[in-house]
Amino acid sequence: MKTDTYAKELERLLYNWYYGGENASPKPVFNALRAGLENNMQVLVPIETPAALAENLGSGELIKVGDTVTLDREAAIRFQRLGGNERGQYFIPVFTSEREFNQGKASSCIIQPLQTLFTHAGLWPDCLGFMMNPWNKKLVLAKDMIKTVTGYQPQSHISFVRGSVVDMHVGAIVNAANNSLLGGGGVDGAIHRAAGPGLLQECRTLHGCNTGEAKITGAYQISHTDYIIHTVGPVYRGKGQDAVLLADCYRNSLELAMEHGCTSIAFPCISTGVYGYPLDEAAVLSLRAVTGWLDAHPDVVMNVYICCFRDEEAEAYENILQGV
Ligand code: AR6
């Protein structure tokens, strides 16, 4: 069974929310949920095997995800329940992918649009809501939360993450590359190591990239992203042109991500390592470039993650946000 693309994005942003720790904003998760609800996102719902189905199967063997079974008579399907209390109240578990589903004990399941489940939850008085991916990075969608999500106005969002861009689960990871696009040290090296030799092979076909521009490739062995966007930041020289080129890197990467249908993107602090761009200046420029691009694209909902690999990077952004 192919995972629904909206459910996949939700699963990824849920992962990032946990990765970001207790101060991380849930807004990207809300954005993904809203996009899913508007686009008929399908989730897996475990069911109790109805008696008639068990009889049909004879030995009571379990059906696997993706199997279809025809019954010779009608059978009531009952969702499995979680966290039931003495008052008979319960949550219904739902899953964003087969991988998440398979972490629990084996059972049968059906595929349902989340929107349909939300609509019906109101009709089931003892149902407290839904527990999404209960075995791992879960999202509890109690009934009041469903109301909050349904009324939520999707909007682009910038998250600041303490960690490596390679660990982000997003549509596109941005690489701070060099003009050759044939790999190097720093984050470039880390991305090539994680993606494997297929990435270098594809990069060879791109014939390099000018400073300030960006090119896109597949992600190869990095399964938690779809694309890698390679951009080349300026080597810092202390001239006015540096700022223009650095801002171009952010804008052109966002543009490519949008063109390829990504709704999430993770940036490293481009040019601030080997290329020596002063962190405080680069942080201001990057934020101006990203917010400027988001403002110029009011119809796009983009979840942007800025990854601070070193403590100094996190401090530079904190200083800006605190108005220092
Ligand atoms: N994992 C994740 N992020 C990292 C890592 C890593 N292993 N190493 C550095 N960063 P840099 P640049 C972060 O130096 O300044 C390469 O050789 C770092 O903290 O990788 O644009 C290229 O091939 C910072 O946030 O890139 C070029 O020749 C960000 O990555 C040259 O370096 C950028 O630091 C580009 O220099």
C-alpha cells in the first residue's frame, strides 16, 4: 500500500515537532493536518476482526494491510479502541503509514479519510477522539483539539531547530555546497555520506552551480526527505555583493522547493562555516530573505526549519528574536 502523501508529510512534521523538544511550535503539524483534511488524506484504522470475517478465513489467520477480502454476508466493522476507561470512553487509534501501523500488534485495518472520521466522532458520545500513531510520536486529537484544528488558519511558519539539517524530516533538505556540486566538507560531506553514492552520480550530471543559485536532486538513501536542494553560498569577502548572493541562496531554494510541491524545507546556516560569513549578519539576512519570500507568496503554506548545528548559530538567532 502506498502511503498517502499528505499523511506522509504529517508524519514527518510530527517527527520534527518531537525532535524540536518542548518549546517547538505545533503549527507545522496543524498546517499538515489542515492540508490533509482539505485533500482527502487517508489514514489506517485498526479494526476488530468481525466474527463473520474470521469464519470466512477459517483458521482465523490475520489479513495483511493491502489485502482485500470479500465476505458472503454483511458484517459489522468495529474500530479498535484505546485508553478505554470505566465509563466506557475511548480513543480510536489511527495511523499515518503502514510503517507506523506495524509497530503495534498485528491486526486488520481499513483505510479511511481522516475528515470522515472527524465528522463521525461527533456522533459517537463515548469516543474521546483519535490517537494518531500511538506507539511512537503520537498526536492526541481529543474532540476539543479536533475543533481547534478544524478552525485553524494554515500559515507559513519558521521553526528554529537545534541540530543537523540531515536529521530533519521534510520535503527538501538544503545543502550548503560549492560551485562544483561534487561534495566537500561540512554539511555537504554529511549529506553526501547519508545519501550514498547515487547522489554524487546525479550531481555529476548538473555541471556545477553558480553562487547564489540552487539545483535540485533526489535524496537517495535519506528516506525521510524527497529532495536535496544544493545551493552555493558566497565565500565571505566583506563586500555588498555577499549579502545579495546569500539572500539569493535562500530565495532560490524556497522557489525550487515550491516548484517541486514541497511544503516543508530545512536550511543549514549557509556560508557561515567554511565560507566564513559572520553569523550575526548571516542570521539577519537569512531571516529577511525567508520572511520576504513567504510574504511574497501569501497563497503558499511552507514550513521552514532553520537548523543550528553549532551553539553559536542558535545564539545568533536567539539574539535576533529577543531584539538584542
Ligand atoms: N552536519 C550538519 N550540519 C553541519 C555539519 C554536519 N556535519 N557541518 C557543518 N554543518 P558549512 P559553508 C553546518 O561549513 O560555510 C563545504 O566543504 C554548519 O554548522 O558546511 O556554506 C562545501 O563543499 C552551518 O550551519 O558550509 C563548500 O566547499 C552550515 O552547515 C563549503 O563547505 C554550513 O556550514 C561551504 O561552506
